Amino acid sequence: MTLSNDRRDFLKTASLLGFGATVPAFLGRTAMAAPNNKQTGAKDTVLVVVQLTGGNDGLNTVIPFKDPAYAKLRPTLAIPASQVRKLNDDIGLHPRMDGLAGLLQDGSLCVVQGVGYPNPSQSHFRSMDVWQAASTEATLTEGWLGKSLKTLNAPSFHLAAGNESSPLALTGAPARVPSITSLEDFQLKTSGATGKDKANQRSVIESAAKLSPGQGNLLDFVQRTATSTYDSSKRLQEIGKNYQPKSPYPGTPLAERLKLAAQLISAEVGARIFYVSIDGFDTHASQAASHGNLLATVSDAITAFYKDLAARGQKDRVLVMTFSEFGRRAGENGSQGTDHGSGAPVLLVGGKVKAGIVNAHPDLTKLDDGNLKHSMDFRQVYASVLEQWLGVPSEPVLGGKYAQAEIFARK
């Protein structure tokens, strides 16, 4: 059956009648395309990207606590060696990152050091665009995840904080990736003026969705799509009502959004990519007062999310990756903070990662105008995630061939 543009518009409106304005198109597509949870593809690998917005201070995140240059560069901000959560004899995590440090014992934490790109920009906007587009071209219009979705063609989500805009990283997907804040975004909605009117509308929509299939004409196709959409909405609502985390989540906005990701993963609707961000990492002044809290928020939220899914038998299916648009300068400034720099760590959590430390820590005695030198291009990390985790050819996405970082355990 070939549909005209008018018919497509009608189908889109009719089949999704009664649902919200932004998410229903996803529900319709997912309901018709997502595999049954017993079929191949229903439990494919999932990527969860956690963006640390503002330029995270990598040197006080992944700490070379035995290097004497570290304390000299940071007379007030250096973390005492006795407090560092040690990953090996020389490197450790910030003391507020207990949760992630503990995952190393489980073989589920990979720390990639010295990640960046050539001639790095210290502009928040430009550098963030470079990381999200995986390109240093002057004009950037598509993101690396958006491009990957052309191959994956799978549902994905931006887990938004309030009215947060969808990131460039997801731009370019064959269908717009929805920004959602909770499972309530999937509820059946009515426009009746009174409670009775709304109940009547809901009854009509529910009845229409439950009618028996017809003879395969356009109206029947609309009805089948409406039925699937309605069933998907009900299933997601039930997941939200009945979901009992296997590990307690902290009461932070980031943790709530990762809990939402866990609910959607457990719903088995075929989603492959989740994107979430946390702001506040632009620590130019009084860094000690805020940076530890931010790192604790990230560590505790990711740890709860991973433990929740691991307890559900899904630890080998999920990969969490953190990144920030740049690191901070090696030396602290006069305001007991740090300024824009480069060369920062990427953290990976999952049951299939190469546990421990990958790549050498930047040499604190060989700085580039006060900045840490990167020794691994971030697109090497992306290449591994694309090729080995998502099953997507990396060269078309990254605009070139990059040696893959050794971030996954050998089979």
C-alpha cells in the first residue's frame, strides 16, 4: 500500500489520537517495529551517555596521587593521597566516588586517561559541539549518535532535565529522538473540559484500540497502529507503577533520570541509546566546595543504575560512558578553582568493559601552556563503542578511520 502525504499525515494524527504531543510518534514506531522480548534483537546492547557539562576537572577526578608535581600544581586543591580511592599503586579516584571505585572490584569500571583531540578549543560551545559531532569541521549539523541511528534504526531517548533541548549528539537520526522527563510523558491524554468528558473520551479511545482487525485497508492499518500505540503506553505505565529498583537510587535529578532509563530498558521496547547530562562543572572558583558533590552525584547515580540492572541479569547488556567537553588546567588559579583546559578522562561502566586503567596519565611535567596533553583521540573511544558495542561501522560516522581504544574485555 502506497500512502500519499495527506494519508501519512492522517495516519499520524489518527493512530496516535489521545496521546501527548512529543512522544507518541515514538510509541507508534516502537509498537510496530520493536522486537518481541523473546526474539533476536529484543535484548541488544544499550549505550547510556552521561554528559558532564561545563568542563570536568579530570585531574581531581582521576588523580595521580603519587606524582609530586600534582601537589605542587594544586597547593589548596590537591586531594591527599590517604583519601584517594585507589585504582592501582599510582592512580585513584576522588574520595567522593566510592561507588564507582567499588565497581572496579566487580570488574565493571574502565578508566580511559588522557582523552582529547588536536588543537583543542577551550570554548564550552565549540568543544561540546566537537565531542557531540565527533568532528572538528567548521560547520557541525549532525551528531555521532544521530548518524549511528541511521544504521541502528532503533528507538532512543534524551532523558531531559525540565525543558532541556535535545543535544547535537542525537541530531541526524532518521526520526527525531524524543526528550522525555518521566514515564508520565507516555500517558493517554484527553482534552475534555470536565472529568466526565475526559472519561468519555478515554473510553472511546480505549474501545477503538480494542476492536478486532478488519480487512487490511487504510483504516485497519490506522487501527492496528493505534492499538499497538495504546498497548505500548499501557505497558510503559505499568512498568512505572510496578518498578521496584534492585538497588536504591539517591534522591538526585540525575539518579531519577537514570532510573527512568532502567525502567525503559526493563520494558524491552528495543531502545538502544539513552543520553543524559548534568551541569555545574565549570569550577573557576572555590572548586573544593562543589566539585566533590558533583562527582558524588555522578558516581552514586551511575552505581545505583548499574547495580539495579545487574541484579536484573542485564549487566553485560549495558554500557555507561561519561565525557565532558574539556578538562581543566593542571594548576589551580588564584580563586582556588581551575580554568578551562584539555586532556581529560572518560569513564566506562559495564559488564563487558576492560576493567582498570587504559592509557597513560598525562605527564604533569610536560604541559602544553599549562594544559594536560591528550594522548588518545576521543574518536578512538567512539570507534570502539560504535564497532564493538553498537555494531555500527565507525568510519562513516566519524568521517575517518580511527584506531579503536582497548576498552572492552577480550572475548
